Amino acid sequence: MNHPTPARARRLLLATLAQSLLSAALLLAAPAAALADAAAFESAFARFQQAGPDNADAVDESAKAFQQLLAADPADPVLRAYAGAATAMRATTTLLPWRKIAHAEDGLALLDKALALLNATHDAPLHRGVPAVLEARLVAANTFLRLPGMFNRGDRGRALLQQVLGSPLLNSAPALFRATVWMRAAQQAEADGQAAQARWLYEQVATAPVPQAEQARARLAKL
């Protein structure tokens, strides 16, 4: 049996040590990267929540933030859905008709692509513990239902909202997300003249330990 020379033995030892240190570094870096991604998502989501016709800065900033996140992970349907929703919302920040249409169409293209990406693997939680399929569909439904009738997305929006509401995955989603779905579905039922359905949905929120409970109770008092 041939034994390695002292010099070769030292090189083997150093190589093994270097590999061990690299593996340890990768193990430490992975959680740090995941935390950074989560923080970036939360920051973008917070601005998205503030976005609206009265806050054009939040609209633009959330659109840019989600576009940057999407560029780093183009296969993520949730990032694409939020990027699409924020882009479509840019239509509310301009008075120029052609820009309104351009923003809306660009946003819809992103949303359509996000929905087309969905498959069985997206039943798993992705961001904030929410199943990706539910969050992407809810974001798309919200956008479709808020668009003017000329875009002919209302029926698709209602169908997507019902898919989220009726999904068995909703039962295991975080309470805050479930309440968000119930509130949105209740508001749509109320708008569509379905008072009994709206009342039932508001009651689900009103009796849950969630921030939307007070709002749901206020809506119930007016039904």
C-alpha cells in the first residue's frame, strides 16, 4: 500500500479543510439570504398596501420593488402577480389616457403570466406561510375586479375569488390571510347584492382574532 508523502498529505488536509469551511459558509449564508429575501418582500408588500390613487409614490415604489424581486426570481408567480397588480395600479397615477391603458395592459400581461405559471407545486406555502396558488389568484382577482368594465375582467375576477374562497388550502393558511380573503369576498358579495353571503363572510371575520374584525362588525351593522 502506497502512503502519501508528507507534502501530499498536507495538501489533502488543506483541501478537506477548505471544503469543510466552504460548506459551513454556504449553510450560514443560506438562512441569511432567505431572511434578506423575506425582508425585501415585506418591504415591497408594505408599500403595496399603502398604494392607491392618493399615494402615487407608494404605487411607483411597490411596482419597482416587486419588479426587482421578480428579476431575481422570475419563476415566482406571487412576485409576478404583485408586480402586475402594482403596474396596473399605475393607471390611477396619470391623467393621460394612453398611459392609463398602457399601464393597465402591462399589468394584466404580468398577471396573466403569473396565473399561467401556477401548478401543483404552488399549493405549498411560499411567502409568509401562504400557499402561492392562493395569494397569486387573490392578487389577480383584486386587480381584475377593480378594473373598468372595458377590460372585461370582472367575471374572471369573480371566478378567481371563488376559487380561493373554496380552496381546501385556505383552511391551513395563516389567519390574517384567511380574513383578507373573507373580507374581499364579502365586499364583492355585498356589491353583487348577495346580502346573505356577505353577512356570513363578515361573521367569519368578526369572530376571528384578526385586525379586520372591527371593520367586519361595522359592515355587519349596516347590512
